[in-house]
Amino acid sequence: MADESSALTFSVQKSGLFLETRSRTKIAAYASATALRKANSPTMGRGPSRDEIAEAVAKCLFLKPSQQDKSKFFEHVGPTVDWEGVRHYTRQAVRSRVSAATLSSHFTAQLAVLDAALEPQLFLGGAGLCFSDLALYIALNACFAAFDDEHKWALCNASRWYDLLQHRVKDLNPPEDLRCATLVSFAYDAPDPLPAVASLAPLIGAAAASSSAPAAAAAAPAAGGKDAGERPPVDEAARAASKAKKEAEKKDKAAKKEAAPAPGAVVERAVDISWLDIRVGVIIAAEAHPDSDKLYIETIDLGEEAPRQVRRSFSPFHSHRPIHTVPFT
């Protein structure tokens, strides 16, 4: 117990998370709760693997990572930070507190993995800052801002890690669009015992969506206008009406499709004489075609600017002789 308490004291002092470090009983209670969790959970003692940490990081960033991405996550951060890379990996991050509260169960599941990884170390990559620390700090700002104290203390190692980063990243001169407008606040007094991750309820549930959404929207920060115009979750009645409308449109479209004739089908229609373009002309001349025994070359006057010349096959019914001024329709 003494080793765990001293290790915790060092972690708290390094993290910047403002616990009651003046009270040794607070630290002892936290260490006891951690030991109890280890005893009740066979997986907590070993901690997550590097690949499990990378998968949890990717899910918080809403990315499907390649092996190259997973290697990138654990790259050491040097004096010059790759902020363009951070911007690229956080392009799909949730920026709204209302959205983060709605997805609280998703974030809680992934942060539980990271919380176990951060129990014996300051950063995700170990003792030193790595790329995923910076990317996740930017991506989880709305998440930690939406979390209540119960969520923060259930994920106490992740909370300690986040609080450390929000005081340290500002010294790394991040670009203006990646700066977090306000610092996330953390409770000073740790509950005894600490809440369990399994006991956490969604911040905005299906049943309480309509009542929780206005409160979450009111708590959203006004800086930067990130949450301006954020719509609360759709209530069940509106969702059902929208679904019924879509089903009706789908049935109507299917009925029209059935009524339409199949491609290539012959459609019987009544004969309309107006479809024809009937004209009367005079055959001015008709001579045998030089290259055929069955064709005549006819010159027909239809009353247009110039006569038309056509080829016609009626030689079996007429002898081969010149024809002049023979009326023909």
C-alpha cells in the first residue's frame, strides 16, 4: 500500500490535477479504491496492449487506423510539434458539448481503456509526450467539458492526464484553430470510494433526451460559436412521423414503378392520322438508276424552293423508260 500511495503522490504532483494533496487520507482512499478495482478485475492488472491503446485512440478520433497510423500515434514529440499532422488526425473530432454528451457512452468505453493504460504512467506513450497525447487532447476537449464529476472521477487517470495536458499544451504554441477556448474544470475533492466505470449512465439517454438537451446546450461555451445553433436531439414523435412519411413515399414510388411498362414492351395505341406527314408532289423526271436494274432516280416537285431527288424501286411494275409529268403521291 505504501508503494501505491507514493506512486500516486508523484503522479498527482506531476499531473497538475488539483486534488487535496495536503490530505494523505484522500490519497490513501484513492489508492485503496485502485487496489480494490485490481482485485475485482482480472484484466486491470495487466493493462491494455499497445494495439488496444491505438484502437481506442482511433475510435476517439473517429478514424479507421492503418498500421502506419498506429505507429504515428506513438511518435515522440520533439521541440517542433507537427501541428499539421494533429489537425489532420482531429479533422473528424466532435467539437460540440451536446454531441459529446450524446456520445458519452462511446467516449466512456474508449477512455476506460486509456484510463487503465495511464494508471502507471503520465502519458499514453510512457514517460514522454507522444503524438496521440496531443491529438486526443484536442479531440477530447468537448468530451471532458461535457463530463460530470462522476464520469471524471470514474476515469480518474484519464482526467489527471487531460488536466496535465491542458496546462502543458498551451506552452507548445498550438495554432489558433486548435487552441481550446477554456480550461476544463475538475473537482478538488475525490469521492470515497471512486465511482466505477460500469455504473456510469449516458449523459443524454433516449428517454431523457428532450429534458437533458436544453441544459447541455445552455452549458455549452459561447466562445468561438462552436455550439451556436446546435439542435437538440429529435424527439420520438417527430422521428416516428418522419419515418412514416419516408415509408409512404417509398410505397408510392414502388406503385408507380409497377404501373410503368417494362423496358422493350410493346404498348398498343390507337392510330392517329395526325402522326403522318402527307404531301402531294409531281414527278418531274424519272430515269433508270445507272448502277441498279430495280431503281429509278426521280425528281419530285413538292412546291418547295427546289425539287427533291429520291430513289424509288418500282421497276418491276413499270418498264424502263423516261417518265415526265406523271402525277404521284
